[in-house]
Amino acid sequence: MADFLLELRSEEIPARMQKGARAELEKLFRREMDAAGVAVGELTVWSTPRRLALIARGLPTETQAVHEEAKGPPEGAPDQAVDGFCRKNGVTRDQLEVRDVKGRATYFAVIERPGQAVADLLANAITNIIRDFSWPKSMRWGDASISTESLKWVRPLSGIVALLDGEVVPCVMDGLASGRETIGHRFHSSSSVEVANADDYAAKLRDAYVIVDHKEREALVRDRAKAAAEAAGFKLVEDEGLVVENAGLTEWPVPLLGRFEDDFLDVPPETIQLTARVNQKYFVCEDADGKLANAFICTANIEAADPAVVVDGNRKVLAARLADARFFWELDQKKTLAEHAKGLERITFHEKLGTVADKVDRVAKLARWLCEEGIVKGDPDLAEQAARLCKADLVTEMVGEFPELQGLMGGYYAAKEGLPVEVSDAIRDHYKPVGQGDDVPTAPVTVAVSLADKLDTLVGFFLSGEQPTGSKDPFALRRAVLAVIRLMSKNDLRFSMQSALSEAMIPLVSQHTTVDDYATHFLIYARDFTWSEKAVMEAEDIADNIAAKGQMGYTRTNWYLGQAALPGFFADRLKVQQREAGVRHDLIDAVFALGGEDDLVRLLARVKALQAFVETENGTNLLAGYKRAANILKKEEWVSKELSYSPKAAEKVLMDALDQAGPKASAAIESEQFEQAMAALASLRAPIDDFFENVTVNDPDQDKRSVRLDLLARFRDAVHQVADFSRIEG
């Protein structure tokens, strides 16, 4: 068995591309070896800014001879089919054999592949890997670059090391010949480095001040940056993304701590951190009180004779960046947020939904409604004020420079302006929750603005015909729905989702039609998602009128289908979220199947109670009894009848139990005591078991049979008060 080393050396590979490049190199190498029939064992792939390296251990030195047979199309098949079969198997027509298969002459390809030296296969594989390598961005270079057939790479390719058990694997690619010589550190190593084999590759490069293992460099950056901060009495603000990036920028990382001027700390700390991180790739530090310190950590790529010189150079560059940030900070404060907000009229939110100023107006009205209705226990005036200012920082200089700070800077400016803390907090946090791990706001004013913002986005895009598809969601509407669900669950917000969605239509309709009567009537119908035929016709006329005015591309179909689809979209995303949270999909379907439930908090509570119940012995046995009853009723296609009959003991016990359990379950559900509703159902377990044990349902006596089927129908209907048990597996 033999070990293979491949190094592809080039000018600087961007740090952000190195992870993908490592994966691409491994994928292509495996592809080539699989195609050659060579089993690949342990693979190691490394990257530095100037090289990609792969070590494959345990390769054979020669491949075994192969004898294969492949069955093809029958004799007389179309020429295209036969030719395709030949190409696939690497044979010609005259090499095909004709054999009898179940009385029909059929072509067979007999493939004889002699054993081959793996070194020869690797030489061919190297050229294929380089030619087929996929980069996010690549370039051509040199005189050959005038041809589209010339070699492409992320940066000019400058060297190839290819060794199999210490022997050079000869290959030539675009004038580059493989060998055993590589180069060390750009500054610390002036001569070439000769590699004997795969085993001494990393050690030889280390002697030349190159740590080829990217994981080792990451550990050095992480540990030494932390140590440098602690040695100065600070705590490093950890940033794993920055660790990876600094490791991708250096071959010999040396973290160094520096200081910047104290007066820059007047700028918001997030701005300083973002400036240091994005522009300079520096870490920042906190003092003992958890406040941002005037310290940064840069990662040098050399062992400097005088580290202070390196630190001072980095300090000057950072100071210039921080001076720009401070300038933006001070300039933005020369206007109030309300004055900044006027600039939102010049920014288009979406061609069908107007400007950002239009959106802000809709969000403000909806946020006020949420508070006035008591859905969110916040001050309506503060909620509206916060909503009208929540997007104002989009036109500030600071957010123009750092879009990541939107919302956050608005909160700072509001606080500086002396606005109520509820308003500044709402402006700061109204985008939350953004992702699955993001914090969910709980401050009432913030919740009102955040919820209104997301509901407006959902309603607007759905009514304008911009719903997500199976593969595309350009406006992140799925994420918006999940954010709404999390806001409602976290804050126990109790309201009809359909009513809220309808309310969100009010400002949207009023902005896009000048006829108040149209808007009023349309919204009356929109509040009821089970429209009458007359309501549908009138609503369609209203939507047609809006479309006829050329209002931003709206059509009757968009309005009608959008309002109908949105509640289902909420339901689908809720199911997905609950499944990811570990709730059984069949239990979610069982509760949803009842219909008529759009209070998400109540719905989730019912699902939770159902899951707890079906996992008990009573739940399991009751489910079995339900399925038996439902199957009988389905087979009989039973419709209840009025009959007089004196029941037997087991029938009477079940009747009495249903008389007790049915009303109890109904009352418990009405009062949202879902555990009690399940307990009421549990009381039916013994009677239904006894019924099936002692009663013959399909009695020859028609009256007896009818009464017993009626009992089973009552039992099924009682269970259906809680959930559709037919949807539950088991």
C-alpha cells in the first residue's frame, strides 16, 4: 500500500473560499479514484492562503484486472440506443456480443480492463481535478488567457507537488510540471522546500514557517488571542468566524494586542466591533465590567523582530476606520429620527407595495390596533410612535456604511434624542426574532411593533401574488411566519389569526385605492374567510377596481388567492416548527383536522395535551377502541336513527359514561383545560373495552344493531371534540 501527496500551490486563496475548496478537492479526488476502481481509505485535506494539500493513505500501487459484462438493448433496437450503450461502456459495435435472453437476441458488452499502475491513474486524475475544479470566482492569466480553453484557477496556479510513496507522479498542466519542491513562508523562508514523502510534508513546511493544517492554525489564533487579552487584564470577545478567517489569511499566525484611543469609546460598542471585524479582521476585548475596552487583537503573519511596530501600524489603520464611524455617529445625530424618517419616501420597499414610508405607515396603524385590542398589553401611543420611527435609521450614514446595524442604530439615536425607553428598545429590537436561535422580544411595545412589521410583510406579499414556492422564498416569508409564531408563543398572545391578518389589510387596501367605500366593503368580506357567493363577487369587483387603477400591479386573482392562502401558509409552517420541536406529525394533523381553530396558542396547548395523553396506557387503549369503532362505522356507512331499545349492561355502562364524559370534555375544551378534557376521555377507556368484550355490534336484530352503532357513533363524536383520532398512528 502507498501514500499519496498532492499540493496545488497558487497566489492568495481568499479565506472565505478555502472551506469549499477543501471539500471540492476531496470530492474530485474521490470521483477520479472511483472511476478508476481504486479504493480510497483515509483522506486528509488542508489549506493555507497559498496552497491546497491532500494526503491519501493506503492506496494500492496497481489496480487489479477487471472482467465485466453489461447487458444492453435487444438486437434491432434503434441505433441511438445501441450507440449510447457502447459509449457508456467504452466499446465499439463490433465488440458487442449477441446472446439469447428469454428467446430474444440481446447485445452484451464484455469489458476487459487490465491492471494498471496507480501512478499513471493519479497523473491523469491530477489534470482532471485541476481542469474541473469549481471556484466561486476564477481567473485566467498569462499569454494563454486570450483563449477560453486556457486553465482557470482562483489565482494563478504556480506549482504542483505530487508524490506516491516518495516518487514523483509525473504530470504537466498548462506548462506546470509536477515535482517534489514547494515553497515556505513568503517572508521567513527564502529557499525552496524539498518534500521526501507524505509523512514529512507538514514537518518540512513547519520548518519553513508554514503551518499547513488549517485546524491547527485556528487553534493557535483562538488560544493565543485569548491569552493575549487575559495577559492585559481583558476578556476576549469570542468570534469563531473571525478565528477561521484569520487562520485563512495567515500561514504563521501571531496574535498581537494593541490599544486605540479612549475617546472612540463614545461610539456605540457594536459599531466599534463591526468596524474592527469587517474592515480589519480584528478581535475586540471587554474589561472586567463587561464593557468594550480600548483594545484590539490583530493577527500578524510573521514573527516580527519588533511586534510593537506591527501593532502600531494596525492601530493607525483602525483609528482611521473608527474616526469615520465617529463622524457618521455625530453627523446622524444632527437630525431627529423623525427627520430621518422623511427620507423613507425615497426608498422603494417593493414595486407592488410602495415605499418604505408606506410600509411604516401600515405597521404603525397595525401596532396601535394590536395594543388597543388588548392583544399586546402595550401603550398604543408608544407603539405607534416606535413603529413610525423603526425604519428611520435606514437612511442614516452609519447604517449606510454598516447595514448589519439597522434597528440597533435607530435604538441608539432614539435614546440620545431622549425618546421613551420603550420606544428606543422597540426600534432596536423590532426585527427580532430573525433566526431560530435569536432572542424573542417580550417588552410589550417591542412585541407590538415586531408583530405588526411581520404581519404587514406577509399580508402585503401574499396579496400582491408574491407567495413562496417550493424552492424559492426571496422575501423570507417562511422565516417571517416562524417569527410570528415564536412571538405569539413566547408572549402568550391570544387572538384570532384571521382577524389580525384581515386587520393588516386595512392600511394596505386604503393605500392602493382612492375609493373609501371599496376599501371598507372589501375588508368587511376579508374578515370572514368563509365567504358567501355574493361577498366573493363583490370583493372581486373591488379588487378589479383596484387593478383597473393600475395600483402597483395588483390583480383580482392576487387579492383573492392571497387572502385565501395565507392562513394555510401559517398552518403549514406551524406544523413544520412543531415537528422540528419533537411533536409527532400525526398529532399535529389530528388537531388541525378539526378546523375552525386559528388561536395558535390554544392550538399548541391542545397538541401538547394530546401528545401527553396518547403516550399513556389509557391513551393507547382508547385509541385502539376508537379505531375499532371508526372502522365499523365506516364499513357500515352508518347514519344515526331514532330507535327505542332497552340496552344491555355493557351498553348502558357506555351510554352513562358518554353522558358524563361528553359534556365534561366539551366544558373542559371551552375553558381551555385540555388536560381535563383528556382525563374525561380516559374515563371512556374501560366502558369501550367492556362494550367490545361483551356486545356483538352486528346483531341480527336490526334495532339492537342500530342502537349499538349509534353508541359507537356517539363515542367517536365525543373523542372528536379533542382531536380527529383517525389521523393518529398506532
